Amino acid sequence: MTKLRIGLMDPIIAARPSADTFTRANYLNAVASRVDSFWVPDHLNALFPRSLWNQKYAGGAKILPSADACLEPWTMLGHLAARNRLGRMRLGVGVTDAGRRNPAVTAQAAATLHLLTRGRAILGIGTGEREGNEPYGVDWSKPVGRFEEAMATIRALWDSNGELVNRDSPYFPLRNAIFDLPRYRGQWPEIWIGAHGPRMLRAVGRYADGFFPAFPHRPGDYAQRLDVVRAAASDAGRDPMTIVPALWVMVVTGRTAGEVEDALESEVIKAAALNAPDDFFAQYGAQHPLGVGFTGAQDLLPQDMDEQEALSHIKAIPTEVVRNVYLAGTPDEVIERAAEWRDCGVRYIVLAHVSLMQRTLRKGLASLLSFNKVVSGLKRL
């Protein structure tokens, strides 16, 4: 069986003493771990209530003063590209926002990174979330339609060979547009799409080089969605087996089961479970604190929740839901769970180490040793 390839995701949050201190440390750890890729997200603010990000609830607040101090991803990727001569890892954005960013600018940024990294860029892309669009004046009424038009625009520009491009679109019309950046050795960056719903899965089959959903869902759900992706690729006249089956997961780990349980009971780690949709809660006999049918991360607006409101919401989240929002456990348990995903088709897994969000900074930092054991073990699967 083909071995898993591993990538690491950094939150790119401004740290102390310099803005990139935390990212630089994570990048060097990725180099030392000899993983395949290093990733950054695309957010303007955090996807959990800012009222909980303080030293009372999160030890990491001592070194990351604001969880909403999100650095700009393409700027950071350019910065990392200059450092990447030694590690020679692939660099990816996971995932950039198709609605908030004009697709011509995204096409330019990804093609530029591909040239600078000598062919090691990955364009992860998705619809984005309400929290990164609506508060900033970007229409959120038809995110999937906007995404489909963004993908068609990127492909039209990349395939134009420097000729004028004219294309009708309700969102991104092109009128004598020019795109003349060259391919790197005849290739554009791979496009990995973060997708879950039926329409987005079909878009993966039409446009993508990688299927890149995020937690939370179950391994069997992944296998079913991968079948939909491959069927859509066949319908589009593409080879379905060329699409990389990838997955983005958040990991909570520690040396012992007790350490893992303590981390999972931490307020900020529990609060991140608000990003799971209501149908995920229903699998564990529960209802989402924000109501029946709530879609989770797609529609979550956490920035205006005060402390008491946030605490009341997380009190209603069962521990079993929290545990399964993450890839959680001791290193051996995490590796065992990851093997289930591999058996359901995953061949590339991107890990985000989020144990630093627990109450105690000392335990959060100590969990890095367990996380590195996870990385080493997954490389052997």
C-alpha cells in the first residue's frame, strides 16, 4: 500500500518577540521532521470566540497575544519560499478564499509562488467562510456559485497563453484580460479543493488535482465523497486516479490519556467544536448549541460572542463530539485512527497541532514531543 505523505499546517498568527517567531519555529520543526509540505491558512480572524483567548483559558495567549492577529498567507508564503532552499518542501495555502479574493489575483499569486519555489506550490482553495466575507462587505449569498466562477476564471487565465481573455460571468467577467506569467516547466500549481457538499465535490472532479476536505467527518464519509469526486472526474473526461486524496486534520495529543482528556476539556479547544455542523453533533445524539441545522464553520460568526455567551455554548458540547472533531489521543491512538482514514482512501494528510490552545502553556509546549511522535509514526503507515 502507498505510504501516507505528510504536511504540517501553521496558524500564521502574529507572535512574540517577532511576528513570525512561532511560524519560523514550526517551519524548522517541519524541516527536521522531513515532511513533504508546509501549509498556511487564509483567515482574517479566528474561527472561535475571541473572548476566550486569554491566559485564563489558553496558555498559548502568553506567546500569541491575539488569536485574531492573522498574518496574510501569500505574503507569508513568499517569505517562506526564500527560506525553503534547505527544506525544499512543497508550500501550500490551505485553503484560500475564492470569494474574498479576486481569482485573477489568486491565479497570479499561485503562479508566482510556483515559479519562486521551482514547481513546489499548491493552490488550496475553497468557498471560504461567512466570518471572512460578510463582516468585510463581501456578499455571502451564493458562495458555491461564486467559487465555481472563480475556478473557471483561474483556469481561463492559466490556459490563455498570454492571449486576451473575454469571459462572461455574474461575478468575475473578463474583458480583454491578460495573463502572461509562464508555467514552471510546463506546469501550473496543483489545485486542491476543500469540499464537502455534493456540488463542491463535483467541482473537485472537474477542476482539481487534489481533494482536500477538513475535519470533522468520519472515514466512511470520506470514502463515499471520494467516490463522488472520482465519478465527476470521469464524467469530465479526466483520469480520476490522478486526483490526490488528501485531508486536513487538527491534532490534540499528549503523553498519556489523562493529558489528552485535560486538553479536550480546555475551553478554547472545546469552543473550536462550534465549527462542526449540526449533523455531526447528531451523530453523537446531540444538537449544535447554535441550533438545529446550523452549518458550522461556513456560517459561524464568533467574533461578537462575549465570554459568558461563549462559555454557555461550549458547556452544551458533549466531550464525545469534541474528541471526534479532532484527531485526538496519545501518539499510538492518533496513528491508529489515522490508519482508518488511510484505509478509506486518504493518501496525503495535513496536520495542524492545536494542543497549544489548552489551558496550560507548559503542557501545550510539552505536547510537541507527542506530536512529533505522531508525525514519525504516520510516515511509516
